[in-house]
Amino acid sequence: MALFCQLQVRQFQLLASVLREFTQRRIR
């Protein structure tokens, strides 16, 4: 169960970083 939670957290962080880069590119 802990492993699944850790995987989900990592996936969420990846999505957040991608979204952040997308917004930065759109602003420029």
C-alpha cells in the first residue's frame, strides 16, 4: 500500500512540473 502511495505522489509531482513548464512557455 505504501509503495502505491509513493508512486502516486511521484506521478503527481511529475504532472505538476509539466504543468508548470507549460504555463511558463505560454506566458513567454
